Amino acid sequence: MDEFSTNRNDRQGLPFGFRRKPLDERVQEENWAAVENGIRQTAATPAGMTEVAPVRAIRGRWVLKVVSAAAAIAALVIGIWWVSTRTGHPEEMAVIKTGYGEIKNILLPDSSVVVLNANSSLRMSSSWTETGGRQVWLEGEAYFQVQKKASTARKFVVHTKEVDVEVLGTRFNVNTRRQRAIVSLEEGKVRLSMNGIVTAVMEKKAGLVMRPGQVAEVDEDLQAKVNEDKDVSTRSGWSRHEFHFDHTSLGEIAHLVQDTYGYEMVVEDSSMLEKQISDAGGVRVSDVKDLVKVLMVASGYNMQIREKKIYVTGH
Amino acid sequence: MLALEGDTNAFHSIHGVLFRGLYDYALKLLQDTQQADDAVQELFVRIWVKRVAIGPLQKVKPYFFTALRRQVLNQLRNKKSRELRIGLLPRPDIEFSPEEIVVRNEEYVTLQAKIATLLNELPKRQKEVIYLHYFEEMNYTQIAEVMGIHYQSVLNLTQKALRKLRSADLLTVLVTLAAVFVALKSVQ
């Protein structure tokens, strides 16, 4: 264990000491989980491919230096690329945000249209030009109508925390609220890549190709579920100020109201959250007051709005 | 050194022992928690991939720190060349914060801020030597290896830094405090 030994007694010279700032244990655990995941990914590749020349700690023959420099550059390029596609660099980013109850229409430089739902943000490189890559980073929910481009080199990519959606020209909705991403495809074709460490680098080619009418849900553990939805266009109903409830529970609607308007729903009795609500073909509402009126009629409950809360009581 | 022969349990224990130090060091250099987290992940995966080529390691801690430093500096250098184009300069520089300073007397809380300021005024390389020596508890040989400089240079940098710290009048107060502390301790 001598390589871990510290020199605690070698502290003379300074009349004060140092201590580390507190750090959540989970940071370390999650870091190891990501490393393990990365190791597992590399285990799948042939050993000969990955064993590059040794990078000695210091001083080596110049050949080794050149080789290790090349290896370091390769690792660096992958690293930088990976970091930049995952997190982006905020200082070079243009950000468009919406507040609660606000919807924005955004025309991108390539004539693609993004409708950004309430309480969401869309970031993109401020240097995004006609010739550059088409990439955006989404938090919250947005509906995309992406222009087809003849050149496949200019893919349109939507990055979210859980998943990257690579677009092959199309209309689709992406919802990343509540610790998961839901991608609903109306038209065209998209490919999903889960955002694990190294996965993004090594398995970019793989991933899930979606067909129109499909809804893919990717949870925090990057597990994907794909379902068919014959009414897939209702998923983007919000972009036309429409809500669609089809045996939707009041609990789900409470989440929706919270995410869209920032209003919390308070029920008298938790069994009320189970109440299923349906409407005939969608409702158009302009604000939260309108929505509450509709919900009162549909649920038969009494609802009152006070200080950003909706109080739900029985008849 | 079993760890690098293909056993993830041993590799996990290295991660367990070294994570905090590596993460803090990366955070000092990158000043971004997400990037620091990613850098440590990348470092471990990279070393794992190369474990056969690396062979048995005698000095685990300096090796990981050296590799991390090189990786981060490369990253910063690359970022710098990109940012130069849009007119932003990065500061790959260690910065101490008051919460990290322990003064041996709780009454002198404001001293922490003063010491942090004093430390942050040191030249970059002196700061890094001080950081690695006192914060990461490395000896001069290890620091020389990590920073890729001569042993003698580490000594010189440390001496210069300490001389500068001592010359500040604040330090006289501190040294007195420390003396009182030592005296109290020997009484107990």
C-alpha cells in the first residue's frame, strides 16, 4: 500500500492547513459507474485495436514521445468532441428560454422550425451557419419540423440529457421533463443514441431507428421502450395550444400543469389523482385559467386558483 | 501491482482511493464540475484500455496525477486555440477558496479569506506546487514527476512561494497563532 502513503507529517512551513470542500458521495459512485460502463464498452473491441504504445509517465525515447503524443491527441480529440457534444460550451451558445405558460416559435438558420414549449430551453452554437453542423441542445419539451437537406453530412441533431436524436428530415416532438426523454415521431425518420460514456463515441453508428407513429421513452438508466401510438400527433398538441386527454389521470395532468404553467395541484384526497379525464377530440386553451375551467367540467371536481396553486375539492 | 492486470475490483479500489484527489485537481484546473467529472472518467477508461501496455506500476498516485494533468492541459490548450478565435481567454489556473483553508483557531475565520487571497496571488506554478504538496500531500519527487519538472525546480518554487507567504505581515500573526496552538497542545 506504500504507493498510497501520504506525507501528513511533512507539513512544516505553513501555519495553516487545507481541507477539501464537501462533495456528495454520489459524485464518486456515479463516476465509477460511468468508468465501469466505459470499460465494459471497450472490452467488446478487439484488444489489438486499443493497445496503443505505452505512454510513459516522463521521459522516453523520441519515438515513444511521438507515438504517445499521437495517442494523447487521439484521446484528446475524442474527449473534446465527446465533451462538446454532451455538454456543449455555454460561452459559445445562444440560448432561447421560455417561462411558464409561454410558447415560442423559433426559425433556425436552415429554415427548420422549432416550437419551444413552456418552461424549456433550447441552446445552439452561436456560430451555427448554413454550412456548419445542425445541432441543438434541449431541456424541457419542443416540437421540431426539420428541413430536409440533400447532403447527409449536415445531419440535424437534438441533444438531451438522456438521448441524442439524429434527424433524417421530419416532424417530431421531444419531451425531456421528469427525468426521462420521450420522442414522438410523426413523419420521417430519426435515430436515437443513448448518452452513456463511450457509448456516444464508439457506438454512434448503432442506436435505435424510429418509424413514424412510434413513441420512444428513454429513462434515467438509459433504458428505451418503444410503443406505437395511432394518435402520435396529439403529443405535439401543445404546440397548437391544444390539450388531449384520453383516460388521462388527474395525477398526470397535475404534472403537465406543473411543467407547463408552474402551478401546483393540491388535492383534498389523494384518490382524486386517480380520476380519469377524457375530452372529445382535444381542447384549446389560452392559459391556465382556461384549462382549469375545462378540467372542472371534465372531472366534476371544484377547483380554485390561489397563489400559484390549484386547490381541488369534491363536489 | 495487481490492479492493472485485468481485475476491475482492484481498479475500483484505486478509483476509491484516488477519486477525491484527482477530481479536486481536475476541478482546480478546469473550474467546472461537469468537465472535472468527465476528465476523471476519461482518465480511468483510458488507463484501463492501455493497462497491458503500461505494465506494472510502481507509483500509482503520481502516475494517475501525471496522466490527468497532461490530459487536462491538452484539453485546455485545444479549447484555448478555439476560444482565441472568438476572443475569449481561458485561465488554466489553480484558485484556492476560503472554505478550503483551515486556521487552527475558529475565531479567526476572516483569516481564511485573507490566506486564500494571498495564495491566489502567487504565480501559477508556485500555486500548483503548494497545492500538490500541501493539499494532495505529495512529496517533492512526486510533484516533479507530475509537473514534468526537475526536483530542484520544485524545491525552488516551494521556497519562493513560502518566502512570499512569510513576507506578508499576515503570516506573522498566523505564526504567532500556530505557536500558541503548539504550546497549548504540548500542555495537554
